[in-house]
Amino acid sequence: DAKTTQPPSMDCAEGRAANLPCNHSTISGNEYVYWYRQIHSQGPQYIIHGLKNNETNEMASLIITEDRKSSTLILPHATLRDTAVYYCIVRVAWNYGQNFVFGPGTRLSVLP
Amino acid sequence: DTAVSQTPKYLVTQMGNDKSIKCEQNLGHDTMYWYKQDSKKFLKIMFSYNNKELIINETVPNRFSPKSPDKAHLNLHINSLELGDSAVYFCASSQEGGINEQFFGPGTRLTVL
């Protein structure tokens, strides 16, 4: 799996957009970028994934640079409930034998 | 309806005991996982099962033995518990052949005294 680099922590004001960066400079052509988050001590929760195009769903947007060496997860209007650790993972899809490698992630604190 | 459930939620036991954690998913997925999250909060894969067959077995002591009686269940049995086994254990499931979005259970906090 390609390694990812994320800032250890970030703050964001409630109601503002939270932009969480991730570097994955060694990503290969068939590896997807996945984002998960873990709120307090709950199980991780899937947010979004993408290959090379920007993606948006009801939770967030994922912006992937053209060279695919970095990406940004955007929470458009952060709320207090978005306070969590956010994990960026790169992995080949459709691969039975490949696991997810969770790094330390970014601890996002949404402040009132 | 809970998608991935684990029992028990909390488990406190003495060193040397044998304990089991159960996991069930009602999503119809064919792959299930066990992860360990230690006190430093690093989440590490332990095992992966696809259609009841072991796919991934990371460097885990053989005191840990997963058992998958059917596709919907993956239980974790731990023999001769040690202090270092104290952690939160998460079960997860996914449908292979696709994007591999994993659904996680609520976790089991194991404390070994």
C-alpha cells in the first residue's frame, strides 16, 4: 500500500469548511483514495473514495490533484459532531488479499 | 437494525484466562475483519476472512484464533490473555469485488488485569 501523510491535528470553526489534506506521492495507477473517520471511540466510518476524478456525496467532497499525489477532503459546513480523527488510505479496490492500512490520521477539532 | 454488531461491548478479565468476542453482520457481505486499536490509537488489521476462508493473517500471536462458522459471523477467541492484549477490538465487514467500503462494529474494549 502507498503511504500517506496527514497533519496530526487541525482546528476548524463551526459552520466553516474543513479542508483536510493528504499526501500520497507514491500512489500507483490502480490505487483508490479512501477517507474514513473515527468519532471518539466508535468504529471507523466510511466517508468517501475516489480514483482520479473529484467526488462528492452527502457527507463530503474529495478533491484529487491531477497528478494524484495528493488529495483534500472537504467538509463543507463543519459541525461539532464532525470532531473526529480522519484517516486517508490508499488501496487497490477489488483485491481480496489487501488490507486497509490506517495511519495516525488527522485529529479534527470543530470549535464553537 | 445494527449492521455490524459485537458482543460483549466491555470485557474485563484476569491474565491467563481464555475469552471470546463475537461479531455478526447482517449486510450480506462476504468478507469480515478483525482490527486491534491499542492505547496509542493505532488501528491495525489482525485477520481477514472471505467466505469463511482466512485471507489475511497479520503477525498476530497464535493465542488469537478467529473462527467463522458462516459468512455472517467472525468470532475471535483469545487464549492465555496477557496484559498487552488490552485494547479495543473492532470487527468489520465489506463486499469484495467492489470498492471495499468497510463497515465497522462498535468495538469491544478488552481489559486484562
